Amino acid sequence: MMDIFYYIRNLIADVREDLILMISGEGVDTDIQNYAAVSMELESKDQIYSAMVIYGLLTYKEGKVFIPNREIMEQFRILLMTKESLGYVYNLAKASEKMLKATLAGDTSTMAEILKMVHNTEAPIFSYNSEIELSAVVNLVYLAARDKYRVEREDKAGEGYVDFIFYPERRNVDAMILELKIDSTPKEAIRQIKEKTKEHFCEIEIL
């Protein structure tokens, strides 16, 4: 199995938004072409994704390609955080290390600064519907968290649901719950979390 970058290196501008979607757990439309893996003349996204499916880096279902498992997800995470040629995607992925550290420290000023940078980034990904866009943004700015957490979206928590839960993979690492709200307040989000989980959490407010 070849390195992921081998497949995408010649069409980075065409695939980087797709990488963000796949990291978020979304599928990307493609037309699988079986010849691509044989010829290895990867000149289009469809050829790239076809080859990656055949070599186990992606899985194909109902016209879309997905990242198949956590092990491959980790390879994608490393790719996004180490390849400067990915441009703004690399910059945002690198900022995720700072975002995780700031979140655990309750440093809301730094968190707000990073989120502002994300919103100021001109990217086609932000033309998707709000739910997919928001999920993609959260996954990208917390990409570094995948090294220490199992990140689950809309998982069950008590009587209801939360948007993201970060389950620690190691001891002595704090768990995190991320509740996303539109036209509401941080206090309301925290109240909802407490009601759902019957637990008490530290209150962090981003103005």
C-alpha cells in the first residue's frame, strides 16, 4: 500500500476540500474506474479515488468514497498536518494543535482567534449546507485531538444527543463535549448538556 500523498500529489488543489469532508465522516461523490489502479496514470479525481479504493485507502458505497476505518483516518490526519502543499488546509490543521491546547486550558481568547481565522478562510468547503460545513470546520480545527481522543459525532449522552464527544484514548486526559448552538447562548448550551448527561461540566464561554 502506497502513501496517501502519492495518489493526490499532482491534483492537490482539486482534492483538498474532499479531504476535509472525508475527515468529517462525509462521503465524496465519485465514478469508480477499475483501470486506474492498473495504469497508475492518475490524472483525475475519479482515477485517484478509484486507485485508493482498490488499495484499501478508501471504501466505496452508493456512489461515494469514505475513509474506511480509524487506522486509515490516522493516515489522513498525519497527511493534513504535515504537507504544506495542501495550503490553507495544512494551516488550519496545524492550528488544531493550538486549538486543542487552548480548549483544555480554558483559553477562550485563543479559541476565538482560531475560529475567526477559520471563518476568514476563503474555501469552497464553506459553500456546503450549514450542518456539513460546521462539522467539517470542527473536525479540522480539532484534528490534532484525534491523537488523544476518539471523536464521535451526535453520540448518545443520557436522555438526548450532543454534537461531538471527545473520548480520551489515554489516562489522565480530560473528556470533552462540544455542543453547537445557533441563535442561543453558551449558558443555554451548558444547561442542555447538564440536563442530558446529569453531570456537571466546567463552563467555558466564547464571546
